Amino acid sequence: MKPSFRCVLAGVLGVALAVIPATAEEPEPERVVLEVHQVIPEHAAAYETAIKEFLPMLAENGYTGYWYAFVTEEMQYMYGSPVKDFTGIQEQWDGWAEFAEKVGMDTLQPHFDKFTGTYEYSESSLWRHRPDLSYSSDPPKFDAEKDMFRSWGFVFVKPGMEMKFEESFKKFGSYSKEKGIEWAWDTWVAEFGGEMPVYVYSEVGPSRGEFWTESDKLEKEIGKDTMKIWVEMLPTVRRVEFIRGEYRPDLSYLPPAEEPAAEE
């Protein structure tokens, strides 16, 4: 793995902490630090082997951060690290620095070298959850049984038209609530990284087949109505990109399970 996998991330977090103010009056929304690697298909096996060899090193040295890994149809390896607030981002940054110092570059560099030539580029970004643009009864929380397959709709908005876009996008939620639609989504906005302004709405399913079965069924029921909202919204949009991927627990670095409560 190249040093950029977490060293660049540390830089992203540092800049984000410096440029995005936190407010004391309101609780911080959920955030996700996202690292994406565009892996070269013929080198995917070597890339995955290097990732899997790296995970025990993190655990053995007490690294406290964590991430969920997804692999897309376009061979993008996406690592999402949920953070509750800016304190959590700082803790993740500090945790990585402590891990690197503890292990030492003499040990880390040979491992980073295993990633050389296995992926074309990496990108780091920071995303903030937008409950007002989401249609979900619960705060965003990963559930392996429900989230094995995920679809992301990246909406690149024209600069200066964010408010108009959001006004139109909220109509999807209002319409779904009015019709009693059970299909849910969570929307996030980029705070750092990517072609800002950009929003992404995330939809999940227990499997690829089940996701598309339900999606196609819903499209037949409400597609004509929701298309009217899309037509209204499109003048505010530069482009829309869809990415689909599947959860990879073997490439994820998961938080430790909560200890059972002691009996009285």
C-alpha cells in the first residue's frame, strides 16, 4: 500500500478540521471519511492480498479507527470510516499517527511497496449526512445483513444552485412519505474532496438481486411521478453518476464487538 492510503487521509482530516467550523449550539451530524482506490483489474488479487496482510498489523498494534469496504463494478475499492463528529475525526487522525509512530516506517514501507502498480489513483473525501435530504427513520448505521449491496447516486450540482437543487430534491422525500413508500435512502454532501458541490444518495439491499427486484418494482409503481421531480431538478445539475458495489467484510477493519454487560 502506498503511504497515501492513510497518510493522505491524515492530511485531508487536518485541512478539514482547519476549514470547517463546528458549532456548539447544535449536535454535529454524522460524517464519513471516504478513501477510494481505482484498482487495476489484473492486479486486484495482489492488491487484496496486501490489504488482508495489513489488517492484522493494525489490530496487533491497537489501531482504533475502522472502515467498511465496498468493491464496485468499476473496480473501485471504497473504504468508508464513519465518524460521529469532528472529535471523532481528530481521534482517527491521531490514532493513525500513533500507529505509524509505534510500528515505524522501516516496518510499514516494505508493506506499502506491495501496493505499487496495483491501482491507478486514490481519492480522499469527507461527507456530511443530510437528514433533511434523506428518507429514513433511523440515523445512518451500517447493517451487514441489509447492506451487502449498495447503490450510490452522485449528483454534481451547478455552483450557486445548491439551494434550488435541495428544494427540488426534498420533494422525493415528501412524495415518498405521502405515498407510504418503504424504500429508504440517506443523502450526504461533500465537505472536502471531489468536484464540489456534490451530493450522494445511498440506497441499500441485502443482495444485488433483491435490490434490483425491489427497485424495478418501485419504478413501475412511481416512476412517472418521480420523473417529474427529476425534470424539475435537472437544470440545477451538471451531471449524475451511479456507482454500485458489494460489501467486502474480508477487506474491512471493523470496530470491536461491544462487551456484554456484566450481570449484577
